[in-house]
Amino acid sequence: MVQVCIEKNVEKNPYGLIRTDQKAKHRRSQIHADLQKSSKQLLELIKEIREQEINRLELEEIRKMREQMEFKANPVRHFRQFTVHPSTAPLTVPISPNLHTEKRFRTRSLQHSMKLFD
């Protein structure tokens, strides 16, 4: 029975039962697969970090913009006191404007009457 198990493991190898070549190939393929997995994970991690950085920068920019848009009142300025003194000049006497309304009315009525006779 022991011999049957050994015969299954025997390949065309001049040394008989040594399987180091197969094990080395298998190990290399496993290492290569692990490296590919880890490189994909690393790329995904880098991509995620970049996205987080972009989101952080956008949020920071929005925060600064909101801060700038916030209303900030200016302080009330204090000027020196101003006192009003009564004027010594005489008051202005109102005069009615001379619009010549009667004169305009007469000239228009004359022009209108002349058009009727023409």
C-alpha cells in the first residue's frame, strides 16, 4: 500500500520522488498571485486616499467660501460733534415761476383756428 502512494507521486524525473520543481513553480505562482492581489489592493487604497483628499479639499473650499460670504457688520464710526448755528442771512422770498401759460395757450388756439380755415 505504501508503494502505491509512492508510485502516484512519481513523475518522469531522473531523481525519483523529488518534487521540488513542482513545489517551486506552485510557490512562484502563489507569490505572483499574492503580489497581484496586494498590488490591486494598494491601487484601490491609493485611489480611495486620493478621493478622500479631493473631498476634503472641496469641503475646505466650501467652508472658506461660506465664511467669506457671511455678513460682517462694520463698526459705527464716531465723528466729532457738529453744532448747528442759526444763519444771519435773510430768508428767501418765494416767487411764482413765469411759465407763460397764457401766452402759450393763445398761440396754440390761434394756430388751431388757422388750421380750421385752411
